[in-house]
Amino acid sequence: MFLGKDPSLVFGVSRRLLLSFALIIPLSGFTSVENLFAPSADLWPRWERHDPNSTAKIDFSDWDGLLKRFVQVSSDGVNRVDYAAFRSGGKGALAKVIADLTALPISRYTRDEQLAYWINLYNAVTVQVILAHYPVESIRDIDISPGLFSDGPWDKELVSVEGEALSLNDIEHRILRPIWNDPRLHYAVNCASIGCPNLARDAYDGAEVGNRLDSAAKDYINDPRGVSVAGSKVTVSKIYDWFQEDFGGSTHSVLAHLKRYAAPALAERLDAIGDIEDTRYDWSLNDGTSPQG
């Protein structure tokens, strides 16, 4: 994730610069100017190392326990985190989870174990960032990334794995996206926001990671945060705009992806309309202690 809190800045580039690009670069479908500055999948080759013959399994039970303890499903279907309680009663345990995970020689595991690992680590570190700065209204308010125009926490190096310092953007855009090339990853990594796919209440596990990604895709696409239809107007999450390349690169391919996981009634309406008119995203913190309307 990447948007800054200042509406005059998008991806660290001034609105004036964005508008000048918009005048010379044609956009199609529902693609916005923001899409031009979304992080691309930029492979960090050293993280391709893995051992396909390994039988080792990673124990995610401590992270799983914290999720079950502090993440609750609210009446609106959003998984909310009780950050206040987490900070007072789980902060130390979370630090140990992250320390244990980052101490693993992750290059020695299979691809499935690695996939579960990087998803869980990303989500755990995101929660840790929120706890370190709580209370905040949005993760975008945590301006710790380096650089004059950078906003949010995503570019700050926060952990070290196998001697390499990593930021959240490194994990998402230089490891997960380019290695697995799977659009379902966007339903698994959580940016602590209402508009984001839910932070799961169960840790990802290497043996079930594929099924879990399918379930996460179905949950989000069939929720108004992912897709909503009003009359002949289809509105989708900005995720499908920002990362359109991951969903095939066109409005048609995005719709095909949505219909694959949509419930029959929604898939039928999407097929009949055949276009996307608008996008939206709510950056409000997924805080369980906030009013839930």
C-alpha cells in the first residue's frame, strides 16, 4: 500500500505533476492517474531461493493465538483489531512472534511455507507499526518512511531476515508479488484499513495457503468494499485500479477475475453490465475500539 495522507500528494508526487502526466498519458477503462504511480512488482532475486524438497513446517501458532484474541468480526463484516487491548496485553508477545519469524532461515523452506511466512510476517509487522503509534486515525498518519515526499510506514526498513533489512513494501512488491504472480495475494496482506481485505483471524499455513487465498478472494469480492452494483453502475475497490496489472491489465480482465469469485447473482450482474464506472477505498483504521456503524 502506498497513498499518503495529504490529498495534494499521491505516491509522493505533487498533484501538479500528476495532472501534467494525465494530460499526456491516455488512460482507459476505470484506470485513474493514481495507477501510474502504484508500486510495480520489482523482483529481489535473492528471495527466489527455496528448497522444494524440504519437509520443514513453520509454527505460526503464536501469531494465530494473537489474531484470535484481538481480532473480531464486526456487524458490518469488517475484521477489526482491538488495538488498545493489543497494545496493553499483547505487544510483547507480538514482538516475540516477529523476532522468532525473522530468525528463521526462510530460504530453506518450500514455496508454500514461504508464502504463508511472508503473508504472516507482513501482517504482524503492520499490526506492530500501528501499536507503536496508536492511537491514530489511519495508517497513513504514521509518517516514518524516508524521503522528502514519502508518507506512511511502507518504505521504512522495519525487520531483518537472513541479514537483509526489509520494509513492508519490500515484502509486498519485491518478494510476494513478483515471485508468486498471484492476484489473490492482495486479499491476504492487510494494511490496517477498513477498505482493505480483512485481517484474517487465523494465521496462514503453508499446507492450506491456496485454499485460504481462494476464500479471502471470495469474501472480499462479495463484500461491498470489494464490489458493489447500483443500477447499472459497478464500483470496485481501488485495489483493482492501483494493481490492475496483477489482475490482467484491463477492465475486461479485472471483471473476469471478479466474476470468477463472485456469487452467482453478482457474477450475472457484472456480466450484464460489462464495465466498471468508479472506485473507492476507506483508509480509516480497522480499530475495534472505534464506533462500528
